[in-house]
Amino acid sequence: MKSAFKMKGMDFGNSPQKQVPLSKGEKKKGTMITGGSDAEVINDLEDRIDFLNSDLQDSDSTMEKGQIMTQLNKLKVRLKKERAK
């Protein structure tokens, strides 16, 4: 007879992913994270990446470009994880 033991709060297979927080620039522009289904999360991430790429091209500040690149890298990693599900 098999015995199933599961500690409360310990579900390694289905742990929810946290959304990448908005950058300062995204907050200023009024960007929102809607979430929802996997497809909606992927669409949100793709949109945020597109917007940040546009911001990167428009930016004159080296420091701002660095912050945008950091945010872009986080979003790309998260997008890759979401697509792999």
C-alpha cells in the first residue's frame, strides 16, 4: 500500500511564477500587468518587450539604456520559461 505524504505548501511541480515587476519607465507610462491564461501572460511579456525596445531606441541616457536592457533581459528570460511550459 502506497502512502502519500505531502507537506502543506510544498508543491514543486505547480509552483506559480511571479510576474516580472514593472520598471520605473513602465510605471510612468501606465503599463499594466493583466496576467490570466498562459497565452495572455505570453502576449503581455511580448508587448512589454516591444515597448521597451522602442524606449531603448528613443533613449539618450546611457544609464537609462542600461536599466532598460536589464529589464529586457528579465522579460526575455521569463518569456522563454512561459513558452517552454
